[in-house]
Amino acid sequence: MNKRVLFDFEIEFTNGGGIQGQEFRLDIEGNDISDEELARYIVEDMRLLMVGEVRILNKKIINEKHKRNPADENY
């Protein structure tokens, strides 16, 4: 069965400002993902720079079909 993680996040930038995401969904391998891995994935996948603190909130693993095709991983 396909697993996804549903979560909220807050990212602060070292040069000021920040971004937030609510009810963000992400395909995962396996049955869990650590907050640290999740934070690293978001920062790398969104190509964010000058990232300070990343907070992962309201994380839960759900059973849902993966949305991203393997070919999409390069984008």
C-alpha cells in the first residue's frame, strides 16, 4: 500500500521572513519519516536557501496513492 505523510510546516530564513505550508502531502517510502528527514526533503526539493529553523507540525502518515511519478523527481 502507498504511504504519504500529511503535515504542516514553518520555515524561517536567516535573512528574515519565512514560509508556511498547511496540510502538505508528500509521498514516502516505508511506514514513517523523521521530522529531520522531512525538513531536509522540503528544503532540498523546493531549492530553498538561507534556511534557519524548520518546524514540522501535525504530522501523520496516511494510506493514499502516490501522486508523483518517478520521472518527476528531477523537478
